[in-house]
Amino acid sequence: KHSTVYQIYPRSFCDSNGDGIGDIRGIISKLDYLSDLGVDIIWLSPVYKSPNDDNGYDISDYMDIQPEFGTMADFEELLSEAKARGIKIIMDLVINHTSDEHEWFRRALEGEEKYKNYYIIKKGKEGALPNNWGNFFADCPWEPFGDPANGEYYLHLFAKTQADLNYGCPCLLDEIRNILRFWLDKGVAGFRLDAAKEFYSGSVTKNVEVLNWIQTTAVELKEDAYLVAEVWEDFGAITRYYESQITSIFNFAFGNTGGKLMQVLRAAGNSGTVATFATALEKADGAYLGANPDYIDAPFLSNHDVGRIYGFVSGDPLRVKMACAMNLFMSGSAFIYYGEEIGMSGSGNDPSKRAPFVWNDARDNGTTNPPPECTLPESYPFGSLEQQLEDEASVYNYYRQAIAIRNALPAIARGRTTCETALNIDCVSAYRKTWNEEEVIILMNISPDAAQADLSAYGDWSVAATLSADGNEIVLNGTTLELPAFGVAVLIPNA
Ligand code: NOJ
């Protein structure tokens, strides 16, 4: 649960059969790569059977695999091959809604009351819609249910092919429990919960109840099940959602292009803003912990719904590396979106945020076709993986090193975070992590200019690890730590 998690968008990751579409066997063929990178969990974006109206986020069968990705036997092999390398799999669980091609919806349309109850179906009010809500894809989240003459509508917060489920229905909860059991019994480690603030759109209290039910149910089925919820919200709301006692919630307050991390990075060199990074880490840790004493943070930079970091730092490789360290040195389970480790670009429409991972220059070693409507034929500005493997200073090698440091010093992922005020000066961001008897102090020069940190009051600490973004070494001259542009050092107490 204090892992490095790698999000795979299956269509664009690795193609094993030459049809241009990434697949499960492709993922199996890259497990050694992921293991070498230092990843311990894979979050698999949806691979369930789906008409693919929203890239698998419209599921028509929760217990089957989309044929273009492979078979259930392939999936089981993925689990066992991953396990052999100490890698766990978490599934993307899309249970706010189903596809309108799901059997439940079909049977509801055929008039079976039981299944009508699984969805949110309401009578219009005097010829008008049930209410005046908007939704994410269209102006109106209500679609006529069956014959329009009946005056019934079903709710869809997303596309009209994604019908919202009714969490007030006990039979539905039984079905969800069965889905959880099905995958946990197969050996998955847990789930990423899609759209977790839309179970009852607009009611945090009701959503917290649903999340608490899912958390409790999953843990009843498998004691150490890991759940991470997508609650696309600010710091205050995320704190409130932790009252559900869910293990993890993506830290949208820090990640994504509008989060704290990007805010600080874009102001690199501005000491006033840089200073707020460490204090914000301390504040968030305290608040989340107050809501759920067992919470495990889930920091990330980007995912399949948001622009990649590359564009937001105007393609500056030093800032791409800095973002990596800021993210991976956060506590909890830190997430990497596939391709982030080679500094991929991607922004604009959704397919362009989901461009192919480019394994080698010839693009014949598993590289997929771009997804339809991807406007970015070249999404690997720092070169293919093959090129970056050879280059010690590559973004890839920086990621690999950062993960190795994260894994070597357990307090980085497990520690409670406090701002190290005495060192958090100028453009050096400094914070301490404490876990049992272990402690580390992390110093990051979030600036394009070199900086120094005065360690004279830290005589009994030594530099355990460093990360150089620009190739210049981080050196300790007497009690002065020399940090080149965007340089990072991790201190540990002397034994
Ligand atoms: C959030 C997913 O990440 C997104 O890709 C999807 O479209 C919606 N939820 C609906 O499932």
C-alpha cells in the first residue's frame, strides 16, 4: 500500500499481435520492463467487455474481457506472471454507471422491475424533464427510457450510453459485492473506483456512505484489499471524503495541471511560492489523517483524462524531472501514468492524452497505433524508450533512479510529513518524513538557479541519496549543501 503504481491504458501500451491495438499479452511482455523500473502495482484502465463508447468506461459485462484486449486466460496469465515478479494488479472499477448494452439495462428496458430498480429512472414532471441538472458530456443527463410516450427518463451523468446505477437498491449492492468477489478471488489486489463522487451527484454525505460500504465490503472479502477513489475535487472535499475510511483517494489537490505541485513548479525560482510546497504537504497530511487515521495518500501527476506534464512545463526536461521527484517523494502510493517515465507529451482531446508508448525507434517492438482521433503522431519528445535507456541523463533514467530511492528509503513512502522550517528557505523546499524510528529530510531546489543549504545545524545527518536534473552533482562542502538547478538531496540521520 505504499507502492509505486503504474497506470496502463491498455489500448496504447503494447501490442502483441500486430493489430495496432495494445493488449493483455503485450502487457505481459513488458512486465520485466516494469519490474526493472521498480513498479510494484499496475492500475489497469478498463479491459472489461464494452461497446467502447467511452474507452471501456462503459461496461457491458463486468466478468468478461474485451476481445480486442485478449481473453480471461490471458488476464489470468497476466496476474500470475505479475505475481512472479512481485507486481500486483488493481482493476478500474466503473460502477457509477453501466453501458446501456449491459444485460441489467436490457432487462430493465424489457420491463423487469428488479432491473429497473438498478437504475435511476424517473417520470418527467408535467411533460418536462425530472430536474434541470447538466452533465459532463451534454446539457442534459436525462434520456427517455424506452418509449418516449411513457414519459420516463433514466439518469446518465456521463454519456447517454452510460446509465447511472441506483445505490439505494439492495439487489444492486449484492451484484457489486459479487463483482468485487469475482476479481479479488482471481487475485487482483484491489480497485481504482471510477467517478466516486457521482454515486449520488451533489451529496457528499451519501457518497461517503457508499464509499464506506465499498471499502468495508472489499476488506471483508480480502483483508488487505487496496481501494483508491477518483474524487475529482479540491483539498477540502477530499478531506471530507476520507471520512468514508476508504484507503486512498487520488490527491487531486496536488496532482493534475491545477494542483499544488504544478502551481509550485510553474513558479520555480519564486521563493515565496516554493516555500508553500512543504507547508502544503504538512497541512494535507494532517487533514487527511484527521479524517482517516489509516489513509494512504495517492499522489499523481497526470492520467488519461488530463494533459501530460510535458506541455505544462513548456517541454523543459529539468522541470519534467523535478515534477517526477516532487510526485514520487510524496508519501503513500505514488502513481505514474504510462509514458510519463519517458516524458511523453499529450494534451487536447482525450485520444491525444492517450498516445502510444514508443518502445523503439522502428516502432516495431509493441508500439501501438495512435487511438482514433489522436492529433499527436509524435508524442515522445525526449526519444523512444530504446534511446533513453542508453542515455544516463534521460528522463527515463531519472525516473528509474527516483523510484529506486523511494524504494530504498521506506520513510519516503510511509512517513508523516512535516515542513522542515529551518531549511525551507529561498527556493529550497525542505520537509521531513517520520516513520517509526526512521526519518529522512528531503531538500529540493525548485529553481533554475543553483542554491545552497546550510546544514551546520544538521551535523549528525548525512546525504543518503541525490537526484541531479541537469547533470551537475549535488555536493556537500563542509556544512554547505550545493544544489544545482532542480537538484534533490535526501538526508538520513547518522546511525
Ligand atoms: C472518469 C474516467 O477516468 C473517465 O475517463 C471516464 O470518462 C469517466 N470517469 C466516466 O466513467
